[in-house]
Amino acid sequence: MTEATKEAAVAATGKPFLMRVGIGLFGIGMLAVLAVFIMFAAGLENLPIWLSVGAGVITPLGLLLGLIALVREARAKN
């Protein structure tokens, strides 16, 4: 693929696929973090393990995927 084709493909679809996945995962993870804080503030002590895992794993995973997509896009432009 040439430089112009790569830039045209990214420009035509907006954000790269990996970036969209990263943003989505980060958003879901932040909702899980918010839910954990709200439930803890409401006095609940035995929070669901899947919610805690989602808050602790999905958020950084989404951030990591977004950063990888950013680096790949920057390298593709050079």
C-alpha cells in the first residue's frame, strides 16, 4: 500500500478500526469504574467480581489499544 492509499483509507473511514475499538473499550471500562464507585458509595460491600474485573482490565486495555493505534497512525504518516 502506498502512502496516499493509506491516508485515503484512514480519511475515508475517519478513525482507524483499532482506535474505535480502543475508544469503545475505554468507555465501557469507565462506565464500570463509575458503577463501582457509585455502588461502593451506596454502602454495598460485596460487589460483583465481573464488574471489578471489567473496571480494572477493560479500561487500561482500551487505553492501550488507543495508544497503539495512535503510534501506528503516526508511523504510517512518516
